[in-house]
Amino acid sequence: MGCTEQDVAFKIPIFQTIQIHDPKPPDTYAAVTQEQGKVSPAATALAGAIGGALVGGGLVASRNLRDKGNTGSGADEE
């Protein structure tokens, strides 16, 4: 309910309901039964392998940086 509607503004009490003129969503919304694309299992496996390699490489690199930082200080050695 907006104040600019000629039939509604200052003529109908707030507690009274009105008839909805066009009860459907705008055209910019996607349809409920929109056709979806397919993702092949090979593409999923490839993306998983690449992601795993990146995470593994990051772990190895962080261990190498940690080990480089500990050499020569003497304070953290056991």
C-alpha cells in the first residue's frame, strides 16, 4: 500500500485489507522451474584435485617457512 495510489491514500483505514491487483513477481526474477546446466564428474574431480594440490602446496610452503624461521635463533630449540 503506497501513498501515491489514488484509490488507497487517505481513503481506506490502516487495519482494512485491500485486493491485490497483480499478484505475481516481476519479470526480473528467475523462473521456479528454470533449466539447470550439468556438471560432469570429470570436471568435479579435476577441480577437487587442483584445490587439493593448492592446499597441500600451501601447507608444505608454510612448514618450510616455519622451519626457516627457527634456524639460528636458539631460543625456540629444544
